[in-house]
Amino acid sequence: MNTELIRNILNIVFMALALAAVITYFVASDFKIFIYVCAAAICVKLIEFFLRFML
């Protein structure tokens, strides 16, 4: 299993979700959508973090 490749993919997903969070903050009428997108981005980053330091 190539953890470096998985980490790079997770970082790209995180950056896309972070950008989506910024966009939803200004565009979405419901604040919950922003919270859900931010939570998803944080979960992806935590997975990448654990892959970096635990494996």
C-alpha cells in the first residue's frame, strides 16, 4: 500500500472541500450546509494526519 499516494489524494480532496466550504459560506442560504462541508473537510484532514504519523 502506497501511503504517500493516498495522502496526496486525501490532501487534494481536503483542498477541494475547503474551497467548497468557502464558497458555501458566501452562497448557501442555510448555514448547516457550510458546517457539513467543513466537517467533511476536517474528517478528511484527520485521516490524512493519522496516515502521516501512525504509518
